[in-house]
Amino acid sequence: MKRFSRLGRRIAALLLLLAAQSLRAAAADISPELRSEIAPTGKLRAAINYGNPVLAQKNASAGAPLGVSADLAREIANRLGLDIVYVEFDSAGVAFDAGRQGKWDVGFLAIDPKRAEDIVFSPPYVIIEGAYLVAADSPLTTVADVDRPGTRIAVGEGSTYDLFLGRELKHATLVKAKTSPAAVEMFVDRKLEVAAGVRQPLEAYARSHNGLRVLPGRFMAINQAIATPRGRPGAARYLRDFIEEMKASGFVARSLAASGQTDAAVAPPAAR
């Protein structure tokens, strides 16, 4: 048994050495110009949005962030041969504004045409659903029922569903909170008709609070992608190729599973 344990440790050490050599080789293949374009400060500044717990979770031990966004950020930094700096946010809206101000190099946000005016998105790597939370006794039974006069929908300001519903709704009214979790609390406290958000956290909230339910179906598909500031065309091309490799290799699926997010769907390959 001791011999087997020593052999196992040697194999593990060899695998780690090979992985490190592979990362060094990958870093060497990247030109200094491209590395500087992706990370002008010499460190990779990665925006992590805790407002979407499907993608990112805070580390209870105060260590590095957890979840697929953080895993992808670390993989990019490793391949570039750079240290990573996590720029942490509680909402997508604030994270997006920070990107417009040049405060991060890669961000993990949902694709939206309004945001695309200021940042460039890779193809999506995860697709999640925008869903509605209502009271158990609400007369609303389908997604189509929601857009009617008198319906007040709580949303996190600047979230992708805030942007989407602001364009699509004809009759219902959006009521905005600073973050998506705050929007759910506002929905409860003010007895609003609906809260909009990501399906998984809404379902978790409904399970832990009596008298609530999530409507079947979705009002939108939320395409999560890696973003980079405009004016970095080489970085945008690199991230596009990177995320396609991460999907095809199973990296994204394994990361989702490791963080307990098996209900999220890995996005299909992007059209060429």
C-alpha cells in the first residue's frame, strides 16, 4: 500500500509537471504584443459578478472566487503566464460600468446589444433562463400573462433582464433595485406582482420561502460570455478561440458540475 501511495504521488507530481510545462509552452506562443493588449497593466484583471450565483460564488474562507467564471479567468491567466487580480462586483450593471471605465480586462457578463456598444463579447459559454417569481396565489400562470397593465416587475438595475424587459415589455412596469437579490427582497417587502431573474436562484428562494412559485417557461435565454473592452481586436479574437476550446474540451461542463450548477446548459459551438 505504501509503495502504491508513493507511486500515486509520483504520477500526480509528473502530471502536475507536464501541466506546468504545457502552460509555459502556451504562454510562450503568445506574443508580447498580444499579452500586452489583453492585460495592459501586466496582470490580468478579471471582473467577477456575484450577482449571478450560477456563474460565481464567494469563497467562504475568503480565498479566490469560485465558479465557472473564476475558473475560466484563472485558465486565461495561466495561459498568458500572468498573475490574476479579481475585480469583484455584486451586480452585472456595476461590473459593466467598470468595464466602460477600463477597470478590468476580461469580464463575465450576459450578451446584450446595449452593452455591446462599449464592450466586445465572445460567443456564449453558458445559457441560462430568465424566469419570473410570483406569489403562490397569483393569477399569473404563464410567462405570457405577465405583460399586462398594473403588473409591477422587480429587477436588478442594469441586469441583462432589466435591459431586455425594458425593450420588450409593452404594458408592465419595471421597478428597479440595486442588485438582483435586492430585487427579490423588494418584490416580497412591497408585495409586487413579479420578480424577474435567473431561474436557479429564484427557484432556490421559492423553495426556502413559503407562498412563492416560479412560473413555467422562460421570458428570455441569457447567453453568458467573456467580454473585453473595445479597441482590443487581438484580445477579442483570442477570447473567441479560447471559449470555443473550453466548451469543446469539457472544461466548462466540468467547472459547472464542480460548483453544483448542473442545471445550467453549456452553449453550443459558435457558427463560423
